[in-house]
Amino acid sequence: MLRVGSNAACMACRNLVSTNMGVRFRIPLQKLHPLSRAIHHRYSNNTNPQRPPHRTAARYFTSMSRLPMRSPKPPPGSGGRGHQQQRNFWVARLAARLLKLRYILLGTAVGGGYTAKKTYEEWKDMLPDFSEYNWVIPDFVWELSEQIDLDKLAKALPEIEEIAKLLPDLDKIGENFTFIKSLLSSETSGDPPLKATDSSAAATQDSSDKQYKKSSDKEKIDQLQEELLRTQLKYQRMLERLEKENKELRKVVLQKDDKGIHQRKVKKSLIDLYSEVLDILSDYDSNYNTQDHLPRVVVVGDQSAGKTSVLEMIAQARIFPRGSGEMMTRSPVKVTLSEGPHHVALFKDSGREFDLTKEEDLAALRHEIELRMRKSVKEGQTVSSETISLSVKGPGIQRMVLVDLPGVISTVTTGMASDTKETIFSISKAYMQNPNAIILCIQDGSVDAERSIVTDLVSQMDPQGKRTIFVLTKVDLAEKNLASPSRIQQIVEGKLFPMKALGYFAVVTGRGSSSESIDSIKDYEEDFFQNSRLLRDGMLKAHQVTTKNLSLAVSDCFWKMVRESVEQQADVFKASRFNLETEWKNNYPRLRELDRNELYEKAKNEILDEVISLSQVTPQHWESILQKKLWERVSTHVIENIYLPAAQTMDSGTFNTTVDIKLKQWTDKQLPHKALEVAWETLQEEFARFMAEYRGKDQDDIFDKLKEAVKDESIKRHKWNERAMDSLRVIQHNALEDRSITDKPQWDAAIQFMEETLQSRLKDTESVINDMVGPDWKQRWLNWKNRTPEQHIRNETKNELERLLKLHDDHTAYLANDEVTTVRKNLEGRGVEVDPVLIKDTWHQLYRRHFLKNALSHCNLCKRGFYYYQRHFVDSELECNDVVLFWRIQRMLVITANTLRQQLTNTEVRRLEKNVKEVLDDFGEDLEKKGQLITGRRVQLAEDLKKVREIQEKLEAFIEALHKEK
């Protein structure tokens, strides 16, 4: 009997402990009474004289139906035999009584054993399934368990009587609850509190009714409630101590890298697989909108309602930035909670682990979250829809995925964008409209319920409350400030707000200080509810309070939603994948499915190959291009500012002096800069030419925009080595100082260079004059063109000035004022009104043509003048100082081109290649930039295909792991 009763007591204890694991707290009153009392009560109240007690017992216990019957009564007058029979009768009667007691004991044992077994099975079903953690225990532990002598272990354990002494008097608790139940039933129905089965029970009931008056009944109830709370808190502390020990043990086991420990499974747990799917979906942008239909816990609430504090209590760490009254959550933060050996946090795109047990790491984590939030907010905005992904692991943390959203505001304050309120509403609705999202609605209990904004928003998104969990925060302040505590009861019972919810919870998240630790907040919350009259008076149920119970309830709801919806979402992605693959086969049958990153890598390799090709350009090609471009750049200055002014002096000494002075000034100020500009432009043109040639070799035109951007950015970043300018200036100055032409080929080359230059200038001058005077008679006749009035005046002026040049072949470069007057009067005599400025302008071009023609004639004479130059003969007709000038210019061009070529091939090409690599690396890290430069339906289709395949594969892996966990 003691064994059965002890087992029943243990079962009752385990039932109390299970209340702290998310099950609603209750004490089964009927199971707390010993079964033997009920059977004895049944026998003692049997009023049927025709059915003896042992037959009544046999009715209920069929296995004991064959009982000894009494002997018949002896006839009178039997004498001594009658006395002997009379004595035998009393012996038989005494034996029957003893047998009756045995049957009662046996029936009690059988019934108690059956009840205990049934109760054990019920409690066993309510316990969570820990089979998923079998892999954590090493194989050698199971092998060791088989070798343990269980008999010795059982002897080492304390006796059941010692354990029973530690437990409360369950019979007394059962009697008290029976009494309370009878009082409540009597108040509601008006019937007697208990029904007696016989006269003795009725007498007992009457005496109890007289004994307990109304005042004593209330005191009794209060006393029982206090005893119940003490018992609950006692077992709750025991449970917390066991959980703490369990955390330490699990930490040691998970850290043990030995037999049977699969680290890969630890890294890829069930919640981690699910979180990876959500991370991919957060980056997935397509027209299917299926990414919003996977479950996650969406945390919404008014600003400063305590959303962040509730999340921190669930995560068991102060991980979020905090501020007094200001908006801190500026973008959605996805927090993946999972169990692990260490209490750490890490971002999706970072390998750094933050140790949440160290205050410096916590501060660094909060600072990093704040930086990421501010970085995600665009200029001119206050909040952002960009999601920050964070994972938190630690022993004993419930597995789930939560999204903390910016707090809902009612008014836009100074410093906020004008659309901040609407933006927060749109972000919240976007997350809550997911039909599989669990809405964790946070309401501040310290303010009036009528001021809440978020409850109306949640009611719109989930009118039936099928996926909403309501949380009332700051209950300690609410109890202190509210005059009517029953208002809190109305809130947690769902009678005050129009919104509906799956469950209602009341929590306390500290005293409002940001320096409080999680452990101190837990202790404060436990102390508050232990002494709170809200719980003592029955306004709050035990399962509705503390963040621990909230965390368990949210986790259960989350996984229930996941199991119900994940396979349906996997089917949706299968259909999406089929549609995308069909579209690709129809539109791009011969192309590989390269996404944006793969295309970028391909383009990057092509661009680097083109840059490397620059180093393969021959020196002759570089020098030829540089010399030609440099002369095109400086030829105008040489002719207009050096040669013509010096040549028009008509004096050999003056010519050389003027040339030397002007060359020196040109070299000091302009020539090196012009040379470096030419070299840089040549490098750019060659780079562009190679890219264009590469593009023509069956290359993909999808890279054109990227290559152009890389080229422009690389050129923009490239800075020519300034130290090369000084050395180049010295080289050019020395080259121009040399006047000694050593051989006839150099002389002939200088003359050829001079002829080509002068002929080119003469051609340009003729073209200018023709534009000034208009078409001649042949063009007018053939093309039916006429001169304009201005061209007619120009033509008459030209004719008059040409007559002047014929008369004065050695005329200077400038007209005298009296000559200008004479020309103007001659034209007026023919009826042509002309401005003196026009006369001078026309004279400039005519004299330039006249001078260039004479220079070309002199150049032909100098072809045979090398002999005189070499012998230093002085002959006015063969003074070829202009040939020497052009030789000096030509030699400077050759030497400068050679110097620039060396600098290009040895330094600048490598620096350009380095710049291109840096630009490509920068573009590769900038997702927005890549999206702008590599575009098109083909790219987007490949991106969608890759994402959908990845999502489908990870969903299938998650579903497989989910089925294994079941």
C-alpha cells in the first residue's frame, strides 16, 4: 500500500513540475485521494441487508468473486452441540470480517495501481519528446549504461519513504480542494455542498456546514491559495535549478568533440536550416511573392511599449540598442534563436561571434546593430525596410525566428521624415499580411489601453485572432498605477480590446534601467508575481505570466505553424521553378544559366585579359602613336607662336634668338604637360581599342555597359606620376638645345617634315580663304550656288589685297594704317563698303598663304643646302635656319615619344591594371552597382532560377529534417 501511495505521490509531484513547462497549472483533485477511502466509504454505507459487504466488493472485483459463504443458522434444542456450533459461528464470523478486510486491501491495491498507471501514461504524453537529442549523447554513454549494475544503483538511491517526506501532504491538499469545489458548487446551484449517500454522511455534512461560516470560509480559501502559490513557486525554483544544471550539462556535451558527436549536425540544426531559407527569401525579389508565406514570429507594438525588452528576455541577452523615448529600431531585425553550447550572436554576412556573456561584446553588438540600421536608412528617410539578419545561440534557448519591427507611432516629430508614420505602417502590414506569420502584439500596460494604436492594426490583419499572441508588458507599473486591477484581468482575458488572440500573457521586463542584467530582471519578475495580488486573487493564471511561459508558448505556436505550412510552400516553389525553367528553354536554349555574379566574374576575366594585352603592344607602335598625337597637339603652337613670328623677322640672327627664347618658354611651361596629356590619352585610346576588338570576337553584348563603366572609373582614378614631368622637361630641353644635324638623311628627314607641315598649313589656309570668299565661278555654275553679301565683300577685299601683295612681294606681316585706308577707299570707289577690321582679317589669311608658299619654295632650295650648312658657309639664299628648327622639333618629338613609351610600358600600364582590378573589386562588392551594370531579362531569369532552386533544395532538406524530428 505504501508503494502504491508513494508512486501516486511521485506522479502528483511530476504533474506539478510539468506546469512550469508550458502546461496549464491544475491539480487533479480526484486523483489525489486514496482509492481505499472511496471503497471503504462505499462498503460502510451499504444499506442493503440482502447483499453482504463481501458480495458488494465482489461485484467490483470480478477476479475475487468466489468468496466463502456463511454457515446456516443451527436449529434450536441442539444442546452442547449448539454451544459448539455457537462458538464456531463466532469464529466463522470473525474470519469473515478478516477476509473482508483482506479483500478491501487487495481491491485498494489493484485499483490504486491501475489509477497510478493511467495517470503515469497521461503525464508521460504531456512531457516533451527528447528523442531528437539522442545524437548529442556519445555512443560510449549507451555502452556504459548497459554495463551499470542497476541493482546497486537502486540501493544507492534514497528510499521512497524519504522522498515522500519531502512532498506536501497531498491528501490534505485534495481535501481542501474538494471543500473549495463544494463551496463553489453550492453558491452557483443552491444545492447542498456535498451529497451524502447515507445518514452518517448527511450528519457529517450538516456539522461541517455549521462549523464553517462565511468569514472563516474566505480565510480558508485565502490560506489554501497562498499554500498553492508557495507550492508552485517551490517547484518552479526546483525546475529552474534543474534547468540550470541541464544547461551546464548540455554545454559540456556539445563542447565534447569525441565519439558520437557530429559537429556538422550541431552547425546545421533544424532552426538553422529554416533560417537559411528565410535569409534567401529576404533577398529574393520576383513577381511570385511567395517569400512572404513562410512562418516567422512578427513582433509589433507601439513605440516604447517594450518590444525590444521582450525579445531580449526571450534571447536571454541585452542585444539591442536602447534609448529613452527615441526611436531605436529603424529597420526590421530578424533574430534566429537556437540552442548551442555557447551563448553567442553573429550576423548573417559576418564571421565574427559576439560572446553574450561578456559586457564588452554586448556593447560592440549593440553598436554594430545601430550602425547597420543607420546605414540601411536612405538619405532623407527615418526608417528602412531592409532586413538585418542576426542569429543568437545558447543553452536552453527556445528555437524560433522572430522579426522585430519599428514601433508604431501616432505623430511625426521634428527630425523625422514626413512619411515615417506611413512607412512604418506599410512595413508592419507587409510582414503581418503573411497568412502564416505569428503576430506577437506587445501592449504597454502602464498606459491607458485606449491610447494603443497597434491593436487596431493587428485586428485588421488578423480579425479572427487565429495567429495572434497578445503580451501585456510593464504589469508592475500597471498594478501600481491602476485604481481597478480588474482592468488588467479584462485585458488578459480579451474583453477590453476588440482584437482577438490565441493567448494572452502578462510579463515584467525589469525596472526600466538599461544597465539591468537578464538574471536580475528574471529575479525581479519572479518576485513580483510571487507577491502580486493579481495572481493571488486569481485575476491572472499561472500559465499566463513570466517571459519563460511566453517563450515556450510562442515557440510551440511557431513550430505548429511551420509544420502545417512548409510543405505547401515547397510545392509552390516547385511550380515556380518549372515555369522559370520552361521560359529559359524557350528563350535562351543555347546559353548557360549564369546569374549576375557568374556573369560579372566572366566579364571581370575578359576585362583583365584586355588590360594584360596592353603590355603586349610593341615599342614601335607606342612611339609612332605618341609622336603623331604629340605633334597634332603642339603643331599649332609651333607654327603660330614660334616659327611664323621668327621667320617673319627676315633676319637670321633675330630668327635664331626668337626661336631659342620661345622654345625655352614653351619647354618650361607647356610642353611637358602637353606630352603627359598625350601619353595618358594614348593609353586610354589603346585600352578602349583592345576592349572594342575583344568585344567584336563573338563576345556577349551584355557586358558593354559594365566595361564602359570600368574603363571610365579606372581612368578617373588613374593619376600620372608627377615625378616623371620633371625628368621629361629636362630631356625635352636638352633635345631642343641641340642644333647639329650630323648626316644627310637627318637633313632630308627634317626637310620632308617641314614640307609636310607647311603643306598641311597651306591647305588649311586655302580652305579658310575659300570659306571667306564663297564659291568661285566654276562652283557657282556647276552647283548653282551664289555668294552671300558678306562673301561678296570678302571677295572684293581679297582681290584688292592680292594686287597689293603683287606690288610688294616682300611685304611685312602687318598692314600699315595708311595702307588700310587706301584699300578701303579703293573699295568704296567700286561701291563696296568695308570695315577696317575685315580688311585686316582678310590680309592675315592672304599673307599667311603668301608666306607659306614662299616658305615651301625656300624648303625646296634647302634640299641641296646640307653641304653649305655642314661647312658653315653663309649664303643668304641658302640660310636654312627654318630647316634646323624643324629638325630640332622633330628630334624632340622622337625623344619625348621614346621617353613616354618607356614610362607607359614600365609603370603606367601596370598602374592602370591595378586600378582596373580595384574598380572591379569595388563593383563586385556593390550589389546595387552590379544590378545597374548587368541588366536584362536574361539576367533576371537566371537570378530567379538560382534563387528558386536554392530555396527548394533547402526547403526539402528542412522538411526531411523536420520529419526525422517527428
